[in-house]
Amino acid sequence: MDVYRLLYPMRTYIVVAGRGDETNVMAADWVTVLSHEPTLIGVAISPKRFTWELVKRYREFVVSVPSVEMLDDVWVAGTKHGPGKLRETSFELVPSGSIETPSIGNALANLECRVVDERDYGDHTFFVGEVIGFSYSKKAFPSGKPHLGAGFLAHLSWMDFVTFSNKIYRPGKGR
Ligand SMILES: Cc1cc2nc3c(=O)[nH]c(=O)nc-3n(C[C@H](O)[C@H](O)[C@H](O)COP(=O)(O)O)c2cc1C
């Protein structure tokens, strides 16, 4: 058994890297927040990924938040190699506000990152990015908080994905 699967379900994101014809996308579960001020996030990327080469070369990446409606495109991003796959998706690449790497216009949010650190851990490289720009859908984040109806995507196992129910639990209120 792959022990890391005991940490699932995990949210699934899209990492965008590169620019121009070289722009590439990959699915990524292994994304985390590291610091609030400055805002630092990290993503573990295998050196086997074309995305890894692009992040190494350009020292920037975008973490995009897809919705469950985008699952077919997420699956293409997570199973095919290199920029040609973008033609098979409906990802709308749009200019980012703060970096050269494009964002995904139809995603729920985009975090524009400049690489400030990286380190190899086992078979992945952990890239730390400072978030220097962002964009988001006002419908998905009214008043800055997530609206569950937007269909946030999480990964259960292999080809199985889930989204969140609308039921909200609060501590001390019973179930
Ligand atoms: C749901 C899902 C999550 C994934 N998460 C990661 C991840 O966190 N890190 C990673 O290196 N690869 C991850 N992968 C694998 C890459 O997305 C996949 O190998 C992709 O084809 C790489 O594309 P590229 O070679 O064009 O960069 C994931 C795949 C899927 C389907």
C-alpha cells in the first residue's frame, strides 16, 4: 500500500508553468501553504514531469484551483506529458498580473508564484513559491470565503474524485 494515501482525500490543483508555446499544465495534489506573511506555498513535483523543467528554467509557476466541472481537463493535465495536451483541454490561458506564466481564466482562482526556494526530497522536488499576484472568481469566493456550491475538487484515489457537500459543521453544535 502507498502509505501517503492515508492522507487522502486531498484537494487537486493545476500547476501552470512556462510561457508562449511552451506553456504547460499538470495536475498536482501535493500543494500546501507554508507562510501567511509573506504568503508562501509549496508544491512537490517529480523531475519526470515536463512542468519540473519549466519551473526550474523560469523560476515561476501558477497554482490554479479547478472546479469539478473541469475534471476531464484536470485528468488530461494529470496523465499526459508536455504542452501539446493543452489543445485537448478547454483551459483558457490568460495573462497573469504579476508573472509571465499565464493563469487559467476559467479556474476558480490562480495564485501567481515566484520560486524562492527548492529542495529535493526523495523522488520529488519541493518548490517554494512566494505568491506575488492572484485572481479569483467572485462567485467562488464571495467576500473572500469559499462558496461550496462552486464545486471545489478533491482527489479520492486514482480515477475517483469528489467535491464537498453543502453541509457545514461547527464545533460544539452537535451533529
Ligand atoms: C490528480 C492527480 C494529482 C497529481 N499530483 C501530482 C503532484 O502533486 N506532483 C507530481 O509531481 N505529479 C502529480 N501528478 C502527476 C502529473 O500531473 C502527471 O505526471 C502529468 O502528466 C505531468 O505532466 P507534464 O509531464 O506535462 O508536466 C498528479 C496526477 C493526477 C492525475
